[in-house]
Amino acid sequence: MADHLPTGKCHVWWARPTDANPLLQVLLDTDEHQRWTALRRAEDRDRFLVGCAMTRLALARYLDQAPDQIAIDRACEWCARPHGKPRLANAPAPRIEWSVSHSGERVGVAFTFGVPVGLDVEQCRPDVSIEELAPEVLTPPELGVFATIPSQRRVAAFFTYWTRKEAVAKATGRGLTLPLNTFEVSEPTTDARLVTSPWDSSLAASVTMHDLSLDAEYAACVALIGERSERSERSECSRVMTRDGSALLRQTSRPPDAYL
């Protein structure tokens, strides 16, 4: 069954590591299978498998193709190693863009058409030493704001900052190569927004960000890059829509051409 992904609209599919099952392994390509088998912890393998399978099954719906026929290119544009932002191989522009993120019991994949996208989800773990990590994530002005936040709200505030910044870094394609403390986002109690950018002063004006509602244990954000006028809040195409990735994965008992 084909699915339509309009320009400017973002679909975010959510699933859980417990949705993993051996039938999903057939959907992995060679590089994915090597990365999957290299993971030591079972929970990491499950998150990775669910993310890869959900990506291919959703792409199959958008492209009206069998999932095992979809070629994905992960070559880094700087070193050509297979750890770059994933994209459809040999696909003309504009094309479907996507971003995968997982943490704890959440696995998400965000899709857009013709608009670069970045997704990040983080479990708000109170055992994480946020005071030590904060200087690596926040700019001096952000650290000043963070210091004024009451202690009982600091964990949630820190991971709100983190997911907003990771979403932007992923959308640009720079990912881990972009230090999070080199650009600013809005304060956690305000709507998500990119305030400053370290490499292109015009980028802040072209990024739209959305905090995503999961539950109190998780923070999540999606960032889209493009002209804001194309995604006005008054436009139907500006909305972020949540999709059931767990239900999508339950189709794994069917032959490849039944996923369409």
C-alpha cells in the first residue's frame, strides 16, 4: 500500500526495541548486517535492527517498492566511509530524506520529501552527570540560563537542549562532527528554535524545529532545513505527524512484495 509524503510535511514513525524479531534481518543490506552483528549488547542490536527495518518498510510505502529493492547510500561526503547521513542511492532531487534516532525504549525515524531533516530522542536519565556534560553541549550564554533552572527540572531541561541541538546537527549532515557547544538553541521552556549557527549565519532563519511529545522520561526534537515561508504554521504541510512503527514492523511475517 503506497503512502503519500507531501513536500514540507514530516512523518515520524515510532517503535520499540521489543518489536525486533529474527524475520526483520532479511531487510538488512550488507553494510547494515555487518554493523548489526558487530554490536555486542542485545538491546543495541535490537534498536539498530528496528531502526533499519522501520526505515525500509516506510520507504517501501512512500516509493511503492519492495523494501529489499531499495538501495541506501551511507557514504560520508568527506571520507566516503559508510557512516554518513543515509540517502536513497541514485535518486534524483528532490528526494525523500530521513533521520533515525533511538534511546532506551524508543526508536524513531523521521521522513520528509525534499527537505533535510534531523531527529533526536534521548532518555532523560537522572544518573547521567549533566553538570559535567553541560559545558560540552551548551554555550556560555546557555550555561548561564541553565544555572538558573531549579535542580528538579535540570535533567529535563538538559536533554531538551541536547535533543534540539542533535536534531539540527543531524539535519545538516554533520552529525557528531559538529560540536554542540558551538551554536545556540532557544531556552527549554520556550518553543524550539535555532538561535545562532557557527558556519552559516543564514541557517538559523531557515531551520524549523519541533519538540515531540512522548512521555516525561524522554525528550525528542525534529529539525527541518528550508525556507520557513514554505512551511508556514498556517500551512497543512507544516505539521509533524506521528506514525505507528510497531504496527508497520508486525508485517514481517509477510513476503517482501506484501509490504507495499
